[in-house]
Amino acid sequence: MKVCVVNLLRLGDLLQSLPLIEELSKRERVTFFIPKLNVLSFLKEIVDCEIVELDIDGLLECSKTLNFDRFSYLLGKDRASTFDYAINLNSFELSFYISSFFGKKVLGVTYDDRKIIKDKQFSLLFNSADNRKKAPINISQLYLSYLENIENIPVAKNSRSIKNIVINVNTGSSIRNFPNSFYINLIENLKRDYNLFLVGTDIDKGNEIYSPFTEFENIENLTGKQSLKELYQLLVSSDLLISPDTATIHMAARTEIKILGLYNISAYYFQTAPFSDAIIYIPNRGCYPCNEDFQPCGNRECMWDYSGFKVAEIVRKFDTIPGSERLIRQRRFSDGSLVFEGGNSEEKSLNNLLVSKFLRDKSGSDQW
């Protein structure tokens, strides 16, 4: 069976797709369609499938001017309806049209206007107009459940003790960036027991965080100094990643490194948690994630709920600490689902409901 995956978003979203790509590639012929982000060579090194870059600007212009001949030309007329399944990971119109062009059958997020699909069959996981809080499961998990219904056996992760810790100090979203004081306090509480590597793209932020610790040989500031390949190799050789919701955390999910995710503001762990075993640390506030429109309040008070000392304690008890209101232990199962220990029980039951319903409907209608 030929399957294509369409993901036209940023680097972090592409990396979050990789566990799905990897699982599908074990049994299907997979093509991964992505935007031009100068990451093609890196992705080809870590995932075994055909990867094709698309001219998103050109395709957007064609869709606006209704130039369907040019649209087909940019996508490749010889690829029209050549895939048994097109898996669409985005909720915007262009991605929907592209998936419809490639696939005889499309799975995933669908766009409201269905005129384009005509007689194509669709599986509607959630509508793009829905409140995202009502879609508490990473889409890729449902695809794995749909394509392979196997027993729920936890995926074994690396059990080696923690010695080398990678700390990601910034994200591409400024509102999700933790204050420097948090990282300084975290490093202060870890510096005598672990080797620490600071990573991220914000060189100035990294230098400011690192400045109190320049005399420590076990602390290295790598912010702004690594290629994607070098960062990936560092994650492979390290024991724990501490990171907010950003590309690095999804790259880590492709390895056996342990993950401690710091989720805040509009980073909703049910949607963007790494597709891996992990511990997710969330703020103890009723407003998390940000209000229904995902508009931050402006003062980001929840960012100050995070304690470097508390995170350091979690690190020391990583393998034994239980789930709680602010600490979610996330388990990935081999059917593609995630189970969250701790957190909101209603969200957990909805997670399990969606997975079981998708499996139950597998042999029936694809529309639900």
C-alpha cells in the first residue's frame, strides 16, 4: 500500500510527525510531503522514506487565482490520486487540497468546504472549526491505531541512569519562553551532580543564562552553535532532555533519551506532547492552557509557577515519581495511543474513548 503524509508547518511539527513516518515505513511505502525549510538533508538522514519538498508559496498563489493547471503542475500531475491513503496533518485549506490531490482516500484533519473531495472518502478526526481543546489527542496516534491494531504493550525506553542532561533554553514562540531566572535556578540545583548542555537558537539568551557558570567544566553552552544533525547526535548520546514545547522535544522523541517537557501558555500537552514516553510538567492554574481562543493574558503569570528547584527534584526522582495534578506521566503504547497518569480524568477518558472508537470503526464507515 502506498501512503503519503502531508505536513506543511514548521520544523517542530515536522519532527513530531517522524514517529508516525517511522512506524508506517516499516510496512508501507511512504512519501512525506513538506515545505521548503532547508531541513531536507537532515530528515533524510534520520528517517527512511521518500521526502518531497513542495513550493508552498506557488501553491498558495495558484489556489487564490484558481489556476488548477499550475496547481497540478507544481504537485506533479503524475502523482494525482496515486496514493492509497493521504494523511493530512494540518487544519488549513491548502493542506487539505494537496492531500485530496494525492490520495484516493484521505485521513486526518479536514477543511470545512468539502466541495473539493466530491466522491472521495474521508475520516474526520476533528473539524478545523472546532475548539482545539476538544481534540485532546495527537493525530498521529490515531493513525497508528487505525493502521495497526495490536496489543497495548508499553514501549520500553532506555533505563540508564541520568548523567548527561540537555537543557533547551528557548522556543520559536516568544510567549512560551521561560524567564532566564528559571533556567539559572535550575542549573544552580543541577550543576554539582550532572553534565549540563545548554541548547537553543537564541545565542544572547544562552549566554546570559550561562554567564554565572563559566567556571564549571561540566556545563557547556551550545546555544546557536549546532546544526540540526549535531543537536540530534547530542540527544542520542545524552540521558535526559529538559525542554519546553519546541522542535527539540520532538526530535528527542525519535531517540531513547528521557524527556521532561515544560508545558505552559498555549502549549497543550494532549496535542503537542512528544510522541514518546515522557513526563510533562504543567502549571497549577485553572487557566491552563490559555483561554478558549488561546490568547495569552499578557502578563504570563503562569511562567513564574515553574521552580528550578522543583524541576531539579523531578530529575532526581524521574523514574519513580508518580503522576499528580501538575505532573503528567505519559506512556506511549504500541497501538499508537498515549495514556496520561495524573491530570484531568475527563481528558484521560476522552483520550481512551477516541482511540477505542477509532479502532471499533476501523472496519466500518470512515466517517464519524
